[in-house]
Amino acid sequence: MKTISLTQWFSCLLFAVGQILLWGGSYFLLSVLSVSIRAETGWTYQFIYGALSLAVVVSGLILPKIGRIIQRGATGEGCLLFAGWIMAVGLLLLSYSNHYVTFLFAWFIIGIGMGMGLYDTLFATMAQRYGKLTARAIVVVTLLSSLAPSISWYVLSELLTVFDWRETCQLYAVLLVLFITPIHALAFRLAGDRKSIALQPEARISEKDQAHKPKLFYILSAHFILGAALSTLVAVFLIEILSNQGLAMASVITVTAFLGPSQSGARLLELLSPKTSPLRLSMLSSLLLMAAVVLLLSGIPFAVPAVILLGLGNGQRSILRGTLPFAIFGSEQYAIWIGKLGRWPLVIQGLTPILGGFVMQYFGVYALLYLGLLLAMANVIMVLLLRKNVVSLANAIN
């Protein structure tokens, strides 16, 4: 990977700050507020987190449209500039929710904000600013954004010690309105002018043979869908998996604490290591996730290495969401490709906790893990198919 300039480093830092704020106002919000919401409303955790699932599904469904908007140019940057405003509207409505229908509608709006402002939209927009340095910039942003859970949980917890959950939502909405637009505006200015990018070798392959693009797209989409389902399934139920295997809760918390640093470590290694093909990294990520499931099936003695491998695989996967489509399809219509590729993984990610909960309740923890192993094996097969098609197409052209 080429080196980015100091000003571009600072722009990446600003983008990461924006991601931390946006993730905190959406995906990580209920981790802190759910207990208070449940205590006041009496709604079950399934109802409360079901609303978050709705938001994730909505964010995925609107991504293709956002990708087309970004592809048009300047107007696309408005998605990131005003994502905080949309999310803030959802948070304000959430703070006044006395009925579950209103609560759901608030999360519907938050889901729109998530689609406008989180990783997929950011990656698509960054490609127009960083050019050939896009892959490196994505690694930097994802590395810095890995602090999102820790920082957002801390901020929300501190607010909750002084205010109730409704006031906390209102204050966080103000935070988004005040900071997201100026942060992104300054980041865009520092990132540089929009540029057209010469396609990378793998991208030139698909550019010369348009007939292969749909096939590569479907294989890559299946790979992303399986990866999203697998990582969500294991991560969401990790505490239950370890607890059901006989691990005491104090030990469970200690073991799961390895997850976050492992994800950050994967991104740091990617930043510091020599350039490696995204296809190779995708295979490594898939194998790490499969190994993590195998170790979880093997029992408590392997819990720590399983969590570490899970973190490493997930950390790489979040980078590959942006770098792998860029390597295969190049810069031309990158925003459209990433918008299409992001839809179904997010929809599946939103539905996985519901389906996983059904499996867990009626068939048990080992059925859940064997389902995860099946997904992991299918995921590895998809990477092999992807690599085979890219290599065979390259040989045919050469």
C-alpha cells in the first residue's frame, strides 16, 4: 500500500471520530440504555433489540440507493454530512417514545441515518477522495474506529449517571447535530480533491470482460452475507455460548474482553504489514473465523484462543468490506458496487439475532455452533470460488 500524507492522516482521524459518534448513537446505544428502557417500559429485551434489528435491516435496504447518489459526485457527500442530523431526529423521537410503535419508528429513522453514515457509505465516499490510497485510508479509519464501543459506552454510561435514558438520547442527539457535519466537512477538505482512479490489475480484468462482473458480484455478495451471518451469530451469543458450556460469569467477562483488542490488533497488523492481496486476506479472515467456531465447539479450555481468533477474523472482515470490492471492481462505479454489496449482509445481520435466538432456545448452544461451522465452511468455499474466477479470468485475458 502507498503512504498517505499527514493531512490525509488527519482526515482519516476525523472520519474515525465521526464513525465513533455515529456508531455510539445507533448500534451501541442499547448496550447501555436497554436496562433503563426495560425497567421503565416493561418491554422485553427481544422487543427492544428487535428495534435495533429493524434499523440494521433498513440501513442495508437503502444502501444501493445511497451508492448511486454517491456515484453521482458532490451530492453523495451530503449523506455523510447530514447523517448525524437524521440520526438525531431518530434519537429525539426515541426519547419521546411511550408506545412501542413509536419506538420502532424512531429506530426506522435511526436506520436511515446508519445507512447514510456508517462504514459502507464512508468507504464509497472515501474512494472519490483518496484515489489509489483508498485501501490504506480504509485500514487507518477502521483501526481508529475500533475504539467506538469503548468510547461510546463510556460516554453514554456517564450521561446515564446524571440523566435518565430519554434525556441521554436527547443530549446525544445534540452532540450529533453539533459535531458530525463540521467534522466531515473538514475531513473532506483535508482528504483532497475528488479524483478519477486508475483501475488496479484485478479491476482491469473485470473492466475488460463485463460479462464476468455479475458472476463475481454474486460470489462476493454470498461471501459477505455468510461472513456477516457467521460473525453476528457468534458475537451476539458469545456470552450465552460460554455460559452454557459451564464458564462462570466472571470468567466469561474476562474471556470476552479479548474480543475488542483482537479486532484492533488485526487492523493494526494490516496497517503495519507489507501489501497483501485482499483476496488472500479474505481467505485468512474466513479461516480464522472457522477456526474460532471449531475451538468454541471444543470446550472451555479453548475459549480464550477462540475469542482471539474471532476478533482477528472480524477485524479483517470489516476492512475487507471496503478493500475487497475496490481490488476486484476498481474505482469505476465503486460506490454503486459497495452499495449493492452492503445491502443483504446488513439485512442478514439484522435478522441473525432473531434466527439465532430461535435455534438457541429450541435446539441449544451446540446446534447454534454447528450452524456457525456450516456457515464458516460455506464462507471458505465462497472465497475459493472468488479466487478461482478472478485468476481464471486473468489467465484468459493474458
